[in-house]
Amino acid sequence: MPLTATRIAADTATVTVASQMEEIAEWSRRYFGPWWNATTAKSPTEGSIAGNDGGLVLADLDPGRVDDVHTLVRDYGFEETVYANARTLVSRQDGVTYAVQPDEHLAYQADGRRLVIVGEHPEPIAVAAARLARELVRAQLLADGWTVLHASAAVKDGRTVLTLGDKGSGKTTTALLLARQGWGLLANDRVFARAEADGTVRILPWPSAAAIGLGLLDATGLYHQVRDRVLAGEQLHPTQHATVTQALNDGRREPIWRADGKELKPQFFPDQLGTWLGLTLATEATAAGLLFPTVNPEASPAILEDDRALTEGDVFSTTTEDRYPDIFGLIPATAPDNTADLVEPLGQLPHRSLMLTHDTDANSALLAKTADDITVL
């Protein structure tokens, strides 16, 4: 059966996702198209793809092979880890990595930059194939001098404000509020960054499902249009928790919390940020300034007098990556750690620490003025 494929390109990195099922290749076109260059590859063959791309993901429906890989992993012996929030069993034999996620009914085989994924249902396979494609791009970009920062980014005139901070500090809120005021949204949680020879820092997006809380959607006036689409039968990203979908159906707007204190949020496909929320997505920019927000509902929005700077906690290295550890051995051991190269040029950019509250209008006014002030040429 002929393969259908999507070719993905980000800077110098290239990956192809190929499948006998059009919907799997189409998923990657939809997922990466708004932020990276994702196009249809015509009538590809496995050999031609592997020979002309930096990476290849072959993804298909094959329940029998899932069982075979699971048996192989048990026979070889395995390490257990968590990958993409799922329990994952990993074995390595003769330079090939085998992995299985029993609860997701997915199995993997990785041989260099050629990855195979099989499963029992098309949608989980498509989600995982897109994730693997992004991992192949990440490996190539890291080898080419890029670093992953824990930051959101909003862009105006090719210049971006990077918003850094721990989970819950207001990165997504800052990017969303700026995007609602005409800035381009380049990323909501992570970015690729690289220091250039001329002293500038280039920024590329990290495509992902965008998590935006129910309370934030309500405060920004976006809740009704999201709920209307859900009630009409349209679907958000499948990684969204069922309780969030039910809350939207019921018309509930209050934040939903897990027992461990993590908020469960609506999860948007990248293209839904434009079609559902009316935001403009940006594809590349030069870093122009840094914001370090803190959220306190009892305070007033204000610029804070402190000297927060880039820290190790703002960088995702191969050892600190939490959701996507390099279980398939895609990142070369010789890939440089370029964190130190970023500290100086980013440290020289204008930066502000901000106090944000639950007053959306006041937050928006403060953010717009501060972002304009620090990005002016």
C-alpha cells in the first residue's frame, strides 16, 4: 500500500512522517503547519524519504506488532520511565531501542533517526507520531546549537518578548494577553533559542498543544466562543482531560484542580489558536526583551524592583527535560550545551519583573506598555 507523508522543516532540521493512513500524516500537517513548515510529500517510498531527510517516522495501525514488541521488551528486560506522561517500558538491543506504553497500546522501535510507531487506534498513533517528529527536530536543532528555554514568546515587528518563570508564574497569561492586543504568538511554554555571531538571539517556536485555563478563557472573554464550538461537536486536543470537556459542556468556568495541585486546562491544537481564539501565530523572531512575571490575586499589577535574571531553571537540558526524556537516543552525546552562550546576550536585553493579578484589563495595560517599552529599537 502506498505511503502518504508530511515533510516538516524548522530552520535546518527536517523530518518526514509517513503512514498508510492519510489521517495520520494529515495530523502532523495540521499540528506543525501553523508554526513550522509542514507540507505534503508526494507518493513517497520509505527508501527515498530516509535518504533525503534528517529523520523519518513511520506510523501505522498494527495491533499484532504492538503485542510482539511488548513481548520482546519483556524478554530482553526493560527500564521503566515516564514519557509524555505515560508509563513506558524501554529495552535496548544491538543498537536498536524498543519501547511500549501498555496503557496507551503503543509500541516503538528506534534505529538512529528512523522511528517506527504502531498502535491499536489511529488517533493515539497520530498524536505520538507528531510528538516523535518534534523530538527528531529537537535533536537536530540541539546538535546545531539551539537550546530549549522554558518561556512563552510574543512578537511584534520581528522582535519578541520572552516571558520566563516557573509553572504558574504567568507565562501563558502574558503571551495570551499580548496576543489579544495584536502581538503574534510564537510560543506559550517553550522556545528554541540560539545566540548568533552578531550578538542577537534567534527564537523559534516549539509547537505543542496550548493549555489555557478555564478562568483565563473567561477573564479574556474567550470562554463563550470556545464552549459554543465544543457544543457544536468540534473537538479540542485529545490530551485534554475528560473533566475539562465536561466542564465546557456544562458551562462551568471555575478552574479544575488535580489532587497534586496541578490545574487541568483546555488543550488547543496550534491551528485552533487562530481559528477558535482569533490569535495570529508567529514563526520566528529575534529576542528583544525579557519579562519575569509573578501572579498574586491580592496585589495590584506593577513593575517590581528586583534583578531577576536567566537561571538554569529556565533551560531544558537533556538531563532536566521532564516530559520528553531522550529515551530513543536521538540527541548525540556530542551535542553542545549552549546555555552559557545565551546567558550573556539575553542578560544584556532590557528586562522587567512584573506583578500580575486576576484583573485582566489592568494586566493587559501593564503588559502592553512594558512590552512596548523594552522592545523599542
